[in-house]
Amino acid sequence: MTVPAPPRHILPPAALACLLFNAFVWGVSWWPFRRLDALGLHSLWTTGFAFLLATVVITLWRPAAWLGLLRRPALLWLVLAAGATNVAFNWGVTIGEVVRVVLLFYLMPVWSLLLARWLLREPITGAALGRVALALTGALIVLWRPGTGLPWPPALADWLGLAGGASFALVNVLVRRHRDASDESRALAMFAGGCVVASAMAATLASGGVIGPPPAPAWGWMAGSAALAIALLAGNLALQYGAARLPVAATSVVMLSEVPFAALSSTWLGGEALAGRTIVGGLLILSATVLASLQTDRSPARAAVSGGSPT
């Protein structure tokens, strides 16, 4: 007696669980970054150390990934884009209102439209412009504050959220452009980028007195950085597993669960309050992202997923 195969429309539970785990990791990542910041380790140093450990793990696990990376000098742009993404996102959620930073990060339909036109020569359609208008409307609602006039990003954290989303859009475009490269090489490029860019920026700002140097070696921040590195690496591997087994649209929509994870954790652990305009604007931004993912899923080429929220 043969067991009937499950209907094709049912998504694999293991793949869904992996994507939810990745979204959870990034949705609550602000908390360890803030805890380590309280120990004197700025988020830039934390990012550099955590991604260094992850790079070492990938090197030991897949040493051939370095050959694939070195043989494709164009992947250097992926290194820089991934590094900028993690620097901006991690710094932003450490110093700013978590949900605002995450929502501004998800303005990716705006940046993806421009970058795909520039780098991939993809046409700009009316539907794409509609999604951009929807996302920008949501951003204006999120940023608007009574009596402040033009809804302009008022704080560094807001600018970091915007910059992180633009960099992440570039990461996704570059991953699609180099989809013939091995998964290990792309993953190595992204983790090495987080290490190199964050460490270089931290050293530069520390030399100018903008941030402090890393504290003396201590069990607390060293163990915390190691645990964070393991969590981020596990999230990346979970995303790679889940994204390889689900349609792009389903992957993109499940990844948006990072927003409620961030909202709930920042309200519970961080004492933040969700303003009504943040909820309304956030729904518009997320709607634009969902519509963009549905459009992507209908395209001939399957879009690659870079990893995590920022990674």
C-alpha cells in the first residue's frame, strides 16, 4: 500500500520552521547587541568579532569557499555591500527605536527597483512604481511627527535603517547577478564582509574618538559575542535550507515575520511603545514588500536569498 504524497500546495514544515527561526534570530538580535553595548562593546566591534568567528567556522567547514571567492574578484562588491548592511542594521537597532529601524530597513522595494534597473537592466513597470509609492507613503507616515514639518529622518538610527535597507537590496541584486557562484563562496563573502567593514569602521571611528576602543578581554563580552556569532550563523544556515525548498514569494513573506518578532521583543524586553502611525506606515511598507515578492516569484529566474535579514 502506497502512502499518497502530500498536496503540492502544502509547504514543507521543516523549511517553514527554518525560515521562522532565521526571522526570530534577526528580530531579537537588537537585545544582545544592546547588552554587549552596555558592557562597553560598541555594536561595530560586536559585529566585527561575531562575524570573524562565523567566518572562521565557514573556513573550517568549507575551506574551498576561499578559492571560489578569490577566483571571482567581482564578489568583492558583495563583501562590501553585505558589510555595509550589517554595520547599518546592527548599529541602528542598538541606538534607535527597534521597530522604526526595522521598518525603514524594509523599504527594499524602492532600492531594489533602482538597483535592478541599473545593474540587471530590468524594466521599470507601472506595478513596480506603484509598490514604490506604497512603500514611500508608509515611510512618510512612520517618520512623520506632529509639529515637525517635513517627515525627514530625525535621528542617526533612522538613517542607518534606510542605509541598511539600501545595502541589503544591493546584496540581493548582487546575489542574483552571481547566482552561478557556489553557496559557500557567497556565504563567506557576506560573513567576511560583516567582519571587515565593521572592524574597519570601528577602528576608524575609535581613532577619531567617536566610539571607544574594545574593552579589555573579559568573559562576559567574549562569551556574548561567541553566542551571537553562533546564532547568526545558525540563522543563515536555516535560511539557506528553507529558501532552497520554498517559492520565493513564500520565503519573502515568511521572512517578514521578523517585524512582529522585533515589535514583540522590543515591547516586552525594551519597554518600547508602538505608535499608531508606526503600525499604519509599517503595514504599507510590508504590503509593498509582499507585492514585490509575489512579482519576483513570477519572474523567469528564481531570485536568490542572501541570508537573514541583513546577512
